Amino acid sequence: MGSDGVQAEAFSGHTPRLVVSIVSHGHGALVQRLLYQLAQLSASSISRVVVTHNIPEPALHTPANGWPFQLDIVCNAASRGFGANHNHALRGANEPFVCVLNPDVELLPSQEPFEALLRAAMITGVGCAYPRQLDADGQEQDYERELPSLPALWRRRVWRRPQRAVDWVNAACIVMPRSAWRLVGGFDEAYHMYCEDVDLCLRLRLAGLKLQKAHAQVLHVGQRASRKQWRHLLWHIRSLLRLWCSDAYCQARSLSKISN
């Protein structure tokens, strides 16, 4: 299916419905809070939520009146990587739109984000819609990034220079047409953790699809574990090396040089 056909499944007169995938790696309290927020603010947009417990943890509490959406619980016998968990949760989804959502995302009481995200995802040629991300202090995060070359990382991390382009966005909160998700095959599971969102965005763009910022915002309160834990730092370095050797990265870099 090409970029012109990606929106062909978007709904003729029906309310768009969304399946949300959340992966918990001991984040039970955050997931519980997020589910309550989704139920209170976004029930009209969401038909189903899949929560994957990547390690054993206590069961989630169900409110007395139940959830306003179908809640599917997956308990892994062995832990999987970020992309593998979301691919498994969204495999065979019948909903026309899919959402990858981190447990450390919070919805703002004053703004329900998913109606705007769905509207953005329904624009012809859009492969991924994303909101503005704020940190706990209300400051905008650097969720929009340019192609992660060594010079770009140096400019960003050492010189604190602004990004020159939006080549990819982090996957803390993204909404995609199911057809776009299937077109690129979801996440590349060869990335255990880190850079799978870079790779996904590059493959979407190479397929002729756009990344579209929606008129929505969320809080993203987590911090990257690779800044604090050696194991995560190693995973991050390995993922960067894999990315730099990938066909998607080489093609994207060539196109970037041509456009510049």
C-alpha cells in the first residue's frame, strides 16, 4: 500500500476509534493513574487499551463501574524489548488507529489530547501524529529531533543548539493510522530499547508519509534511564550503532544531503 492508500481506511462518517498500547516494566502505579485519566478524559476516542506487564507486578484495580473501554491485560512470561511489546499488543488490531503511549505520560485536565491527535492522523499523507510534550515544570521537551548523526548529537548535547529539522519524534505518545503501522511493519524488534522510534519515523518518511504535530499537549515526566544506568547506556550505544548501519538511516541521510 502506498502513501495515497494509507488514509483509505479512515472513516466514512463514523467516530474514529483508537487502540492504545501501554507497556509496564514495574510502572503499575503510573499505569493505574494513566488509565483513570484516559477513562475520565478520552473515553470517546478510545475503544480498547492493551496493558503489557513486562515483569510480574500486582494486578491493576478496576473501578466499581468498570472501564469505559475494553481493557486487555498481557503478562509476559519473559520480558521483551520496547518495540516487541508494542508490536505484540497491536498485532491483529481491528481499530483504524493505533497509539503507543508511555506509562510516564500524564494527560492535562484542561486538554483532552486524543481528539486532536486523531484529527491530525486522519490528514491525507500523515503516518504519525504526535502532541507537544511538556516536562513536570511545564517546559517544552526536545521531543522533535533531527537525524541523529554525531555532529547533530554534539550540537544538541554539548552546544545546546536548537534542532535544525524534525526527522523523528520520540514515541512517548504517538497515534498512527493502522494502515501506516502495517505498511512499515511496526517497530523493528532488533532494537531492544532506544532508537526504535527513530527507525520507525525514518521508515514512515521514506514511505512518503509525514510526521504531523497535533494541537495537543501532554506531560512526559520520565527521564531517560541511559543517563543514570550503565546497562541502559550500553543498550543506547548498541542501538545507535545498529541505527547508523541500517538501510533506513543511510537512505534518510542521503535524502537529507540532497535536500540541503
